[in-house]
Amino acid sequence: MAASQPALNTRFVRERRIHPLGMVMAVIITLLTCSLAFAAPQINVSNARIRLLPGNLPLAGYFDLMNRGDEDLVLVGATSAAFKMVHMHRSMEHDGISSMAPVGRLEIKRGVTVHFSPGGYHLMLMQAVAPLKVGEKVPVALQFAGGQTQQVMFTVNGAGTE
């Protein structure tokens, strides 16, 4: 004869299960936290400004870009929803003749600050989607090799300022 087993009182026993959606969210949060810690380069952008010109003339974007990270960075471009086209350029003077050339990529050594300023590197901002006003803030996304971007707010300045 088989020994009888005591009846299990199920009123006080609960199963502890993790909801599948909760598990997925925990994994996503963990991955995002880890990737942000490793993917975001140490970039400091300051003095971001746009020189406003009359009419539909191309505008210039200036800023100071400091690489505070442990590795060199390569700036490969910029975009902005406020303009149909954004290009990197460099102005230079050779034998008394001023010229401007497109820049496809700009290496920024670690610990170095590159100044985008009149007479040198600048963003050429072409075909504004809407008229800009002095004092307005315009978002520009700087693009780096490896797919990183840095969103920067540029302040629109009058034509007589840098």
C-alpha cells in the first residue's frame, strides 16, 4: 500500500515568474547603458553660432570642437533639418588669393581643440528651409566616423558678427 502524502496547501504558495516583457526591457536597458558608456566620444562643443546673411545666401556655421577623449576623432560631416545641405569647408589664402575647398573628413587628435572660424574651417549651411532670425537656436548634428553624432544648438548672429 502506498504511503499517503500530505496535501499541499496551495493557498499560500505563489509562483514567482518574471513577465517576458519585463525581461526584455531589463535586457534593453542594460545594453543601452553599456553601449552609451562606450560609444559616446568625449566631445565638447562651444561657441556654436551661425552668421546670418541677407536673402538666400549660404550661411556659415562656426564653433570650437574639443576632443576630450582618449582616442582621435574624425569629423565626417554635419546635418540640420533647418537646411537642405550642410557641407564642411575650409577657407584659405595662397599667394594673396582667397579660396574655399570642401573638407570630407577632419581628424581631431585627442586633447586638441579645432576652431571653426572665419578664414578657416566652417560649416557651409545652404538653402535654409525657413527664414532665420537673430537669436534663434538651430540644431545641427555633427557626424563622426563610426556613426556617432553630437547634437549641437547653434545661435543665429547678425551679419556683422563672427
